[in-house]
Amino acid sequence: MPTPATTPAPSTDLGAASPELPPGLPAFVEAARAALGGALRSIVLFGSAAEGRLRATSDVNVLLLLRSFPLDAVERLRAPLQLAEVGMRLAPMFVLEEELAAVEAAFANKFMDIGRRHRVLYGDDPFASLDIPRAAVIARVRQVLLNLLLRLRERYVSQSLREERLALVVADVAGPLRGAAATLLALDAGAAPPPREALEALARALGGEAFAPALRALSQARETGALPPGVAREAALALLDLTGRMYQRAAGLKAKRDG
């Protein structure tokens, strides 16, 4: 498909903000603009990097919204993309304009989080008026939590004799569990704090302070990839309990608000 003869939107001025961005990200944005030309509509940074909470083990998540997918242009981006993947753990998502609504509905929990935590690096903001059907959000967050339950059970059975591996299991569930908590609070109240704070608030609502040690372990495992001896097992079991309670909460949500 030929690239439309569309003038790219002006780039966001990254110069003043570059100290807050992962090193190398402005260079990738410029490489994408040069390679993709008029096929590129927007580049959006999302997740922890958009909040300035990037950690050494975090991915740098970017969404490239495209008007088309011209192979010659995409191939010109290959080398800069590979460099960025190695240098700063860049994790790109390529979405066509006509796919955006369907992708938002199919991955509603993820895109609810993107809507809350994103920063436009180039072009317009495709999430300025994000409107995902409530029923789609509920269905997706239920699916995410059910998948987490099944995965945590399997990982606990297979890894619980190796604390160092179980610590990595705890770290791995942090992102989806926090994102699901923020979505649940948003479905209840129409707004939510950032995902980490959302999970802390929801855990208190579901179990008082009983889950506080597990959440501290979750943060430590995510930041360092390790936990002190004897902590990983108890944290994994508590997170399994918390995930089950969150799933029950999601299962009780109605597709339409009363009134």
C-alpha cells in the first residue's frame, strides 16, 4: 500500500523534556519520523516511563499509530529499533488507525491504563477522547485476573522450592495486577490513582493491612529481582489470595451502571 501524501504533524519538542525521558528515546522518535514519513501519525510513550517511574528492569513502552504499513519504510526503521530494544528495552506496538478502536476494545484493560498514563512524543493524542465500552473493560479485566490466578497457581506449584525463581514470579505479576486494580477502581468511581497506589488502596479495601507485607515484597521483587530468604513463598500465596478477591470483585461488576 503506498504511503499517503500526508504531511506529518509537528513533532513535540522533546528538547526541554529530554532529561526525563529514557536515554536514546528522542533519537528513536526522530528515526521513526524519518523512516516512516507520512505513514506515521503519532508516537505515544505509556506506562511507567511516561510517569517518570522507569526502573532498570522496566520496558520502555511506545505505541506507534500508523496510517499505513509501507514495507520499505518499516525496513528503514529496523536498525534504529534493534538498537533501541537493546539499549533501553524499547517495547514498541505498531497499530493502524483503522484498527485502533478494535484493539482498544480487545485489550481494554491495557488501553485503560494507557489512557491514564501516556505522553505524546510526536503527532496528536489518539487517547484524548478514549471511550471503551464499559462491558468490554469488565470482560477484559476479568480475563486478565483469571489468567493471573491460573498462572500464579501453576508457577507456585512448579517454582515454590526455588525461592529465587519464585521471587521472579512475584515480580512478573506486578504490572498486570496493578493495572487491573487501577481499572477496577476506575470502573467503580470513574477515576483511579496510579497503578501502584491503586493496588495498595484496593488491597486495603479487600483485606485491611493483611496484604501490606506482600505488596512491599512485590515492589522489592520488581525493583531488584530478588527477595530475602523466606519472603517469596508467603508473598506469592498472599498475592494469589488477593488476585482471587480482585477477580470476585470484577465478577460482581455490572456492564451498565445503575441509574
